[in-house]
Amino acid sequence: MTVAPGGGRRGRGRPATAERVEGRPGTRDRILASARAEFAARGYDKASIRAIARGAEVDPALVHHYFGSKEQVFEAALETAFAPVIGAPDQFAAEGSAHVGEQMTRFVLGVWENPATREPVLAVVRSAMNNETAARIFRQMITRHLLSRLAREVRLPDADVRVQLAVAQLVGTAMLRYVIKVEPLASADPEELVARLAPVVQHHLTGDAPPGDG
């Protein structure tokens, strides 16, 4: 243990800059914002703790102090980016199943239409598409926070398949519209998309199963 300037004690291996920054309001949020930007710009493979720290104006040791490894930083960045999505199953359950297709479609498109929520989501999705570690973290989080919880609300024997098909319909649309930007889908009116997608999503979730299924 060494004595830091001013008489305080500093743990071995902890840089003095970490001490000066750790108590600064918003430090953790700045690290997460920098991580999302770094993963978006460089992908999971090329992103580094050092670059994330530089973007947040902190010492790399402080990134490790808050989050641990790069994998753990990515997971934390992913959870903050998808925070609006995590509460969705509770909202759908409270409003009932009769219009869940429209509710779910509007919710997902709303996340992508809003730049404040679209950019963080886009950042982590791009990383997940190009790296198996990132994809595994993404898959685990989506399954735990969204798919499994939605399946419990569907309450049908094939609920897992139903939910995955509904989500695939919306994720596929989002990828074509917001990531690949295929026309005319990319410039279509959101209300038109809701009108076209909601009945399909509703059918996946609550419609009759195909003949002979189950």
C-alpha cells in the first residue's frame, strides 16, 4: 500500500489518475458511452480497453475496476443499450394479448425510429454480427430478458417458437430498414409498416398452429 498525495492510501496497482476520476459524477456512464461508440466504430474484435478509456478520459485501470474484462464491458454496454427493451414484456402482459401484435410492432419500430435509442442498439448489433463472443452475449441477454419472458406470457405449448418467429419478423425488418437500408422499405412510412407487420406478428403469437403441428 502506498501513500497518495494528500495523505490517502492507494492500493497496489491502482494508478493515481484512477483515484482522481473515480469519484467524479458520471464516470461509469462515460465509460459505457465510450464503449458503445468504440464497439460501433471498430467492432468487438478491434475495440480495446485502452481506446474505451481514452474516449471516456479515464485510466484503463478504471475501466477494469468498474467492469472487468472487455467481454464484461461489452455485456454492460449491451444491457444499457437494450434497457428500453427489457421492460417490454411487462408492458405487453399488463395490456393483454388481444392487440399484442400491434403493441410489439410499435414498440420495436419505436426503438429503431428514435435516434437516441437506435444508435446504441445499432452499435452492439453490429458487433454481435461479426464476433462469436459478442453474439453469445447478445443471444444470452435477449433470451433471458426478452424471449423467455414473452414466452411465459403467450402460455401456449409452442410459445418459444411463436415468440422467436414474431421477434424474427421484426428484427429482420429492422435490419433491412435501418442497417442495410433497402429501398423502398428504408423510406416507408412507419405507420404503413405497423399496419402490414402487426397482423403477422399477432398471428405468430396467438394464431392457430399449422395443421399437424404438435
